[in-house]
Amino acid sequence: MHITIIGAGYVGLVSGACFADLGWRVTCVDINEKRIAGLRAGHVPIFEPGLEEVITRNAQAGRLTFETELEPAIADADAVFIAVGTPPMEDGRADTAAVAAAAVDIAKALKGYTVIVIKSTVPVGTGPYIERLIREANPQADFSVTSNPEFLREGSAIRDFMEPDRIVIGHDDERAGDVLRALYAPLEQTNAPIVATDQATAELIKYAANSFLAAKVAFINEMADLCDEIGANVDDLGRAIGLDARIGNAFLRPGPGYGGSCFPKDTLALAAQAQEADCPVRIVEAVVASNAHHVRRLVRKIERHCMSAWRRLGRADTGFAGKTIAVLGLSFKSNTDDIRYASSLVILPQLAKHGVRVQAYDPAAMDNAASVMKEIVYCDSMRAALDGADAVLVLTEWPEFLAMDWDDLKSRMKSPVMVDFRNLYAPEDVGAQGVAYFSLGRPEAGLEASGDAQVTRLTGTTLQAVD
């Protein structure tokens, strides 16, 4: 079978490359001539582990091609996937203009029976709307419109496609269902469950799934804040409740709020559509508000932790302004260069406004960050970011940060102070290295240091004065 994918962005490229890896002939079409030229030359425009290898393998085998012309790519296609962006509008609703434009262009090129598959995340009711647009543009066309939402996680997208938890197919025409089942047959043979439903339900599933996961993120972050206030440990709490099979342990680690291309826009879109239906989803609305509040208050936590540590270390100047903070991680999560809705976009400009010099390092996202945050100093390594810093802030859980050389850190920094918003390290281990350590929902750990009059020791959450 021949598959044409409209949109050579994140979803389109991953889906196209993986379909080709399943043995199908795939054409990816995009109006961005520079992007297509780069792909033809072997340059992958996004950071996603394993994607370049899959694209290269299938392009060399002749199963995966890249084009800017739509009509020849659709003429003999069995299925045409629409995988274009649906960014949020000011009121939170998803902007489906690109999906509609793609549908009209597809209509003009249709020849025989073709299945139009909406891969983009769209509001309920988009399928019938797209069908109407195509029929108006080409009344003679023989086609079906289906919904096939994607569930790809940035950083593990190849595995998510090839080993899916489920494949959702929303259709009202059995011919279309047969085509999609044939396309996914290689995965179904490996026991990937297929959920066949109507279009409206398929469109809602994506929003509901992401909103539920976002709720888990917001919940554990609120629990971490509560643990900080009452002296409990969020690691033990998360593990204990996650062992309940009804809850599960996924998304129960606190962090600097959810971000990326899905959770922020999908929660907003679901809330907006529910309001339009006069059926507000109050839990989702609360999740959106909780996440925004959590990210904003992190700046105050950084200031409070750092000033407390500097005071305990006996530094004469404990003010926040004029200090240098090293920041490790800019992307919203590891294994991606995506900074959309990343906490760094909120926290770092606020630090700069407080008069703090920010020295940042990220293995993949610095070019994207530099395009929107000009006030930040970008370093070419973790060590360079640590040089001369008064404190270090961890914002992304990149694996290389786990291999921290604590002696090197202490030799480079003015003060051995770490604020870890990913809970990457065990507090007692970092404290034993002579580093003042603060994380989310767990006890502080510290160090011995000489002040003018006494030595102070921070052990757990108790400050003891020693003559």
C-alpha cells in the first residue's frame, strides 16, 4: 500500500518513517521547501532518538520519499494522513485552519477511493467538517474520513509507534476501517490492541488521555508542595500510592510542571470545547490552573533556598540580585529539543528580572531556547555552566546530569548549592558530598561550613549550631 502524509513535522516524520519501516511505501509532503530539501539530503530537522536512523534506512530502501508537490503524491495513495499543527488560539481552542487547508488541497488531487486519516489532534466534530470541505471542493471524490490520533511521547516516539499501548481508529465506513486495519496489521500481529470506534469518540480519546495524565502530574506536584510544608517525603508517598494497581506509578514524580506540545494545549482545548458544550470539565480546568501556579511559585522557592544556603554557609552577601545561577536543562523533558511550554521559559526570564545572571546548558535545546530567551548566557557544557556559579538549578532530567562529578562541581562553583526540581539525586548522597541540596517534597540535605562565629551544620531539615 501507498501512504501519503501531509506535514513533515514531528508527528508526520515519525509516523511516516515508522510506516515505511513496517514495509509500506510512504511519501511525506510539506510546503516547506527548505525542510524537504534537508530531508532529502539526510538532515532530520527535529531531535528524536532513533529517528534519523529509521529515516535513513527507509529512504535508502526507496520506501520513504519527501516531496513538496501534493497532487502526484496523492494520485495513487490508498490513505492520506493529515499531520499538521493545531496550535492553541487565545481562548484555548485548537486552531484547525491548517487541517482544513490540507483537506481542500487533498480534495483537488483525489483520483480513486482514498481514506483520509486525521492524525492531528483535533476537537470533536472535526471529521464531519473535513468531510464536508472535501465534498464541496470535489463532489465526485470517492473517499472516507477517519480519525487516528497519535500517542507519541517525545523522546520515545519510535518505540511508542512500534510498541503501542493501543491503536485508536475512529470511522463510520467499514471500507475505511479495513484499510486502516491493513496498515496496522504488522503491529496488530504483535498484540497491539486496536480500539475501533466512531470518529467523535476517537477525537475525544486523545484529549481525555492527555488531560488525565496532566492531572496526575499536577496532583503529585501539589503533594510535593504539601510534603515540603509538613515534613513528609514525596518519593515514599508516590511509590506507595503508585503500587496501587488502580493508580499506577507512571507520572508520579514531581517536577517543574508539565510542558511540551501536548499536555498544555490539549488540556486547554478540552476545557474550551467543554465550555462550548455547556458541560464544563472542572477537574481539567483546575489542573490547568494548578500547573500554572506551580511553575510561577518555583522562582520564589529558588530564591528562598539559595538565600538560606548562602546564609548558612556564612557568606557576607546573601542577596539574590547579582548572583550567578547555573541551569542544567532547558527542554520540557529529556531526550527532546522541544521547549514549548517548558518551565525554563517562565523561570529563567524571572530570574533575570531579579538581577540574576543565568548560565544555562542543555544537550539539545539551546538553539531553540536562544531564539526566545536572549538574556541568558548559553554554555557549551555542563562544566562551563557551573563555572563561577553561586548555585545550580536542575530543570531537565537529562541522563548525563546523573553522572555528576561532585568534586568538580565544588571546585568550579563559588558556593556548593543545588536546587533540583527533578529530584534526580538522593538528598543524603548529595549532602554527604558537601553540597547544600534542595529538591521537591523531600528533606533538605547540607554541609558543614565555617562562618565568622561558628560552624553550622544542616542535617535533614534541622539546623544545628556547633561551637
